[in-house]
Amino acid sequence: MSLQERLSEAEHAYHQIQTGTMAVSIQKGDRRVEYNRANVHELRAYIDDLKAQLGITNVRRRRPAGVGF
């Protein structure tokens, strides 16, 4: 499975979790890994890692910093 195919599978799994699916499993290397709402941050990190390997820059923006007085 190519990196692009892995990224597509992981992004699809992330979308499923975000839209209500309780758990999803994806192929990660030679094993299947299950993700759910409790560990969705691990899936997000996996997606970011795949994007970095493919040279895709992360375009997620942070919210503006607040100023305190």
C-alpha cells in the first residue's frame, strides 16, 4: 500500500469518527489498528506523519493569540 493510499484510508477513518462512527480500524504497516473517539488524537498524529512523509505541509491554523493587560 502506498503512502498516498494510507493517507486516504486514515483521513477517511478520521472523517468517520468525526461524524459519529464509534470505532474504525485501518491498516498501519503490517497490522490493523483500531481508533475511536478516545484516541482520535493518535489517528490525527498518524495523518500528520503521513503528510510530512509525502511533503504535504500542514495548513491548519491556530486561533489568534489573546492579549492580556
